[in-house]
Amino acid sequence: MSAEIKDRAHKGEARCPGAPTTQEIIASDKVGAPRWVRSESYAFMGDEDIPKDRYIDADYAKREMENLWPRTWQFACREEHIPEVGDYHVYDIGRHSFIVTRVAKNDIRAYYNACLHRGTKLRASGTEGNAREFKCSFHGWSWNIDGSHKEAVCDWDFPHVDSKKFSLPQAKVETLGGFVFINMDPNAPTLAEYLGPEALAHFKAWKLEDRYIYLHVAKRLPCNWKLAIEAFMEAYHVIVTHPQVAVSNGDANSQYDTYGEHVNRFISPLGVLSPHLYGKHTEEDILKQFTIGDSSALGNSERSLNGGSARQVMADMFRGMFEKATNTDLSSVSDSELLDCYSYTVFPNTFVFPGISLPMVYRFRPDPQDHRKSLYEVLFMRPVPVDGNRPMPAEPIRLADHQSFCEAQGMDPGFGNILDQDTDNLILQQEGLEASAKPGITLGNYQEIRIRHFEKTVDRYMK
């Protein structure tokens, strides 16, 4: 490495030598990308190691539950989970539990899921349904769906309880793009302030309220929740962990951006050769090997370059195939949105992939019983059909710890294999950090900036 390149790398300015940038690749597309795609927002944030205690220390996890989780906006459910008045969905984070319910057409509330008599949960974790009241199964105390106290059995024995002041406590609730977010902090900033103006503009441009969940898979992972979420924050691992997709994945070309304190992203261009493999493959190889998340829409279609680039041929094919498969109009959607992987993190635990070929949401939560384990969910989303009939959201498929993601009914086998490859590394990382004599982890200045950005925000909350 020359002194000049080394100096640029130190400042976080270095990019993969001899390779086009993500923006240069997108600029060559036939159907141009919107502003939110064409923006860039990288900032060098230092190069010091990240202390490893945050991943392996049980006391650190306990302090996270006290200082971080109660003060952050978290994706609790989709509006489609609670479309009718009285519908509810239970969301848990650590020891905390909430009943998220629709009280009126435009009124969604999140009640702390505990009876005010002796603390019994009013609804079991992992449940949803429709209710006219929330009644304790132990002694029968009940609350109306607007949270007001309805009845105390043998109320003559509780003259000290003022029913008018005995409403269920609430967390703050806001919605965006069909997502329902909650925050336990009564003094929390608004969701718009939390995301910041640029990231908020991106979310509004996606119109994710016009999507629905068609597959929902959950699995416990053998690692701390932060290790799980950070495994998906970079494309640096692709060439080693997912070599089967490198022929058509511009991993080292990927673009990384940060927005304020709570949002970051990468754009990983697909339909192009990995810079690690330059000179070893042709455009025909790229076309043949192109792998995406929802390849079920492709069927057995014949693929031919006909003088074009692999990327452009795939964009043209996907447009027609996804329109037919999902009964939607994609004529105004850019080639990049059809092909590329967009991964946004909303701190602390949500990933949003707003593209068409990878329309997903990831959610990560700590296991309340073991800081060395976490719950990982992947929710696949499709556009609502043009006839306006919104399908009901898919029921969660809960895999056992030993099961492959490929065993989830409806999972694309190629993508299930990618998820297995990602998560198979995690127990080795958890155990390796605990065994390591090195006190921290070392990050790249550019390709791992999302991890550094994420951990700096963790630090701010932990202070």
C-alpha cells in the first residue's frame, strides 16, 4: 500500500481501487434512480477499537435494558396487524411487554402489559387478536380498550382505588410507512426528530404503507443482539461468507452512509461482478449466477444478454416478472430499486430493505434470559396488489435453534442458504470474543462505518 493510499485510508477516504463506485454503476442504468438513492452521506468517525465487554458482559446487557431500550423508538408491529378497532398485538422487549391496540381508526395506543392489581400480564406474549376489553385472567380486573379502568371484582374491598385514576399506563406511539413504533420515554423526541429530516424523507418516498407481509420467520441466534445486528451491516463479508453470490454482487463497491444518530445504510449494487473477481468472469457468468432474495418470481425464464449488460438485462426482466407475480405497476420504478440491496438501520434494532427485489424488514431483540442469545426476525414484504385488496399479514414461522432457514415454508432456498451462512458465523464470533486476549474489535474506516456509527449511538445511550 502506497503512502498516499494509506493516508487516504486513515482518513476514511479510500475506496476499492480500480472499481466503479455504487453511484457510477447506478448512473449508467436505463431507468434513473430517485434522489434518495443518489444521495451520499459518509463521515469518518475515527478508527479506535470497540471494547468487547458490550458483547460478552451480562451486567452491560442489564444496563442496556435500563438505559437504552426504554429511551428508543422501536418497531412493534405493522398497522396491518391491527387493522380494526379492538385489534391488538403484543410486543415484548426484554422484561418489558406492551399491548399495541387500535382504539379508533386513527388512534393506536401501547399499554404496559400488566394488571394494575397484582401485575399479571393481561395478554400472553406472542399473541394477537381482537378485544372489547383487557381482562386479567387471575382476579378478573378489566380495562376498556381505551385504557380506562372498567371493573374491579369486589370493588367494595378497594375503597382506596380511584377507578378514574386507574387507567393503564401507556408508551408513546407513532406510525410511519405502515409501521407502528413505540417509545417508553415520555420525554422522547418525536419519531421525525429521532430519524432526522433526510432519513425521514427517504422513508416517506418508499411508501411502505403500500406493502404487506407475506412471509415472517423468527429464530433464536446464539449471540448477543448487537453481534447479530452488526453481522448484516456490511457487505465486506460477502466474498468469504457468501462466495456463491459474489459473481453478481458488487460487494467491495458498496456505498455506506450515516444520517444523524439513529439511521445508517448501505447500497450494495447487484448484477455486477465483485471487484475481488475482476478478470475471472464474463457478463454471461454474471447473468447466469445472479441471485436475489425473491427469485421465485423468476421461475425458469431464459436469460440472454443480446448485446446488453447483465445488470440491464436483469433489470428489464425483473420489471416484467415482478409486475406479473405481484399484480403491481412498476413502470416508474428505477432499475436500481428493482435490483440493488438497500439496507437501512433504524436504531436500535430494525433493518428496512425498501427495494423491490429484497423487500424485507429485520428485527433483532435480546433474549431476556441470556445476554449471549438474541431473537432474529425477517419479514418479507410485497406491494399491495393494484386491485387494492390487502392480504392479511403472514403468521410468524418460529424455527427451532437447530433448524435451517430453508425449512421455513415459503422461504426462497437461495436466500435461506444465505441467512444460514450469515448466522452460522455468530456462535464462533460470540465464543471467540469471550476467548480473545484482545480487548476490542477492529473496524474498517469505510466498509464497517455502520457498525462504528451504531456503537457510538449505543455509547450515547449508555452514558
